[in-house]
Amino acid sequence: MISAKKINKREELAEVNKLLVKNGFQEETDLSQIIYVMKENEEFIGVAKITVIENIGVLNYLVIDSDRRGEDLGDSLLRAILNYCDLNFIKKIYYPYENSYLQKKGFKSADIDEKEFLKVNNINSDKLIVCNTEEFFRDGCCQMRRGC
């Protein structure tokens, strides 16, 4: 069975780091931010991290194990972490780069005011994209994917 959950234990971080390193990412050390994992039975197959600044989130990464890509697992993990944010009043999630996958899922170009706000918090990007969690869940997957 596949499940997604927020981690908060050091022991789980070791498994997260194995997955990150295997897939070309640096090890994670900050357990104070929102880290969601996707597991099948006891095997870690995906991980996502959002850093919270005031009442907004910055998506640091969304990683699905290279052996499991193409199974649409990223969509489920993204929905799980965005749902957690939405329920915890973190309504805007930013990603500092253009990313066609995230844009297909509902992220949009951020406006100039959002870019200026994030510059104050040392996030400087002309390619900034944003997801409003309320719109994401209100509009549903069919409108986001435009192909249902």
C-alpha cells in the first residue's frame, strides 16, 4: 500500500537522505520544516519539502525515486503536501524556478508584488511560480490538467 505522511523523527530523516542522495540531491538536515514522504510498505519512494516563511511556503523539492517515475506518484505527493499546507493556513506555495511539471499541476507565474516580497526574504527569482492552495483544491484536477 502506498501512503504519504509528514515526518518528524530523526530516524525517518536517515531514510529520506538515502532517497535524496540516490536521486542526486543533497542530504536533508532541517527537520523543522514541512517534509512529506511517500512510502510503499516500508520503502521510501518519494519526498517533498516546503520551507515556511511567515504564512507562505517555498517548495524546495519534490522527488520521486528514479525507479518509480512515470507512475504519477509525484501528483499524489504534491497533493498531500499542499493539502497539509492548506489545512495549516499556508495558502500560497512558491517555487523559485520555471517548472513545466508544476505548471501543468496548477502553479502560475507570480506577480511583481510577490516577487518583491520574496526578495526581502532572500528568495530572488525572475522565474518565480506560485500555487494558491485554495484555488488548487477548489478547481479540481480536471481543470488543472485540461485533459480529463
